[in-house]
Amino acid sequence: MPLTDFQSHVAVLLSANRAPDSYLAGGAAMHIEPVSKRYSNDLDYFHDTEERVATAFDTDRRTLQSAGYDVDVRMHQPGFIRAIVKKAGESTKVDWAHDSSFRFMPPIKHPTAGFLLHPVDLAINKLLALVGRDEPRDFLDILHVHETVLSLGALCWAAAGKDPGFTPITLVSLLRRRGRYRPEDFARLDLSTAPNLPELKVTWLAALDQAEAFIVRMPPDEVGCLYYSKRQASFVSDFEPGDPDVGPHYGRPGGMLPSIRAA
């Protein structure tokens, strides 16, 4: 599902203030297109430094107030600001936060919301979030990106580059502790359809098994990368190691566009 109408209006209004170091991320960026299955309950804007959080918030607050919105600040500390943005009886939570500048890709320009975190970085961040917290919304999001962005195995392989404290197989082991949910766990989420728990379980267990199979066949000296196919012009996980069309793509501060090593 897309953003709510109110969230969309706020995102469009703030789009002019977005930049490669001040971009929409989190669930709102992941679910901004109508193919997604749930609404996000907030807008998350990430920034490369604590100082950038402060300047972006000041600019966005002036923009919102000039357009007749009320900005009710609920938390204000270095590197993180939370506010409830309200107008005409409607509201949404908006966060301005500092996040690491380490990315696999530069943020992308969205036609209505300004700069967004790239889908592969959104997916990797969401995987690390699910490892660290047992949230039903993160579980549904990871199944969504496994089916639409990149496989769970490829995400675990790359996530070890974003957080070198993990190995890919450790991430899979930790993820095996997730997925034990009951219907009421999803009741507070705004979903397009109620989840079918037996189907989700089958899909989740298969994804975990496929992730382990992916990890054991990858070259250990390339851990922490994504794999990019020049022929398909996309990141891939279904390929044979050593395929000359596919090359490793590593993250760095700010992200970088893919390149393929010469054969």
C-alpha cells in the first residue's frame, strides 16, 4: 500500500528540502509505491551527521508551518528529533535522525518525495533491524524485499559489510529466532490483507534455507558485498560464482554506483 494521503502531502511538501545527505528512509520509503502491503505509521528522514539533522529539521519546520501545519516536537536531542505534524484533524509522526553514511548505493531521486534511500540499502537496514528487534512489521517487510528486491541470502551477505560485527551465517542463525507470531501480533499494523500465517511460515523457512545455501557457495574473501549483473543492470543473487557477468559491489560512505571488474 502507498503512504496515507496525509503522509503523501507532507512528503511532497518536504521533497524540495531533500538532498543526498537528507533523505526519506525507513518504512515510508520502502512502502511509498502502491505495490507494498502495509502503510508506514511515520515518515523517517535520515542524515549523515548530527548537525545535518538539526539544520534539516529547522528548514522542514519552517516549510511545514508556512503551509499551515502544526509541528508538535515530542523529542529533541543531538542526532534525533521527533514531532507530530498535524493539520485539519489529521496527523503523522515525523522523525529526523542521524544514520551512518555507509551505503551501497547513493540515495535516489523520487518524483514526488525527493531523495530516498536506495531499495537495496532500505532492505539491508531492515534486515539488521529485524535481527536486533522482534517486530512483526519488520518480519513482513523482510519477506516483501526477499520477494521483490533481493533474496534473504544476498542481503545477509551484504549486511555483514554494513555491520562487520556479524558474519552472514550468524545473521541467518539470529533470523531463525524470528517468525514466531500470532494473528494478534499483526492486528496493530495497517495492512492491505490479513497475513496467512501458515503460508508466511513456509515462505520464511524456505528463505532461511536458501540463504544458508547462498552463503556457503560464495567466496569467503568477498563477504560483505552485493553482486551486480552488467547484463541485467541490477543486483542479483541467482548466479554461479565466477560468472564473468557478475561482479562484487562494496559499500562506502555515501554509496557508489556499480562497476564490473574486467574479466
